[in-house]
Amino acid sequence: QVQLVESGGGLVQAGESLRLSCVATGNFVINNGGWYRQAPGNQREWLASITSGGVTNYGYSAKGRFTISRDNAKNTVYLQMNSLKLEDTAVYYCKIEPDYWGQGTQVTVSS
């Protein structure tokens, strides 16, 4: 059974950084992966994607501050988030194709 375990969220001050991790377990190899987030009252927003070959794409909110990466040996996808802003406060989810989702990790940015 495939399970995605996310970690790395927390409470930080504006301008600080966090790195989120998403590891897949259950005899499953990550192919294409991505990160999303959902703030209270908002729809889930796509942030970034990475292919099995390492090609990346970013949504508007992530461009310039967030970096998606992967470590195939660890079967893990990461999201490095820099210069965090108050509006980055949300629950962050990883998604691995075909349609597996992590449980979400809370990121809270304070002033």
C-alpha cells in the first residue's frame, strides 16, 4: 500500500525558510510529483511539479522563492521555500502520480 509521509512544516517568521519533504513508502517508486497548498477558505493551489527526469515547473506563487527537487535514492520529493510571507500560511500537500496525496503539513508564517 502506497503511503506518502510529509514533514518539515512549522511556525516561522516572515523572511525565513523551510524545506518540506515527501517520502513514498510501500514498494512504490515516485514518478512525477508535485506540491500544492490550501489556505483556509481557499481552493487548493498548485505550486510546483517535477518529472521523473527532473524537469520542473512552477506556479505563480512559487516562482522565484520556492524550489522543488527530488532524491530518487530516497524516494523523496522536496520543496524548499525561501523568503516566506504571511500569505504562504497554508496546509501543504504533496501529490505523486497517478493520484496519491500526502496527509498535509501545516506551514504558518508570522510577522
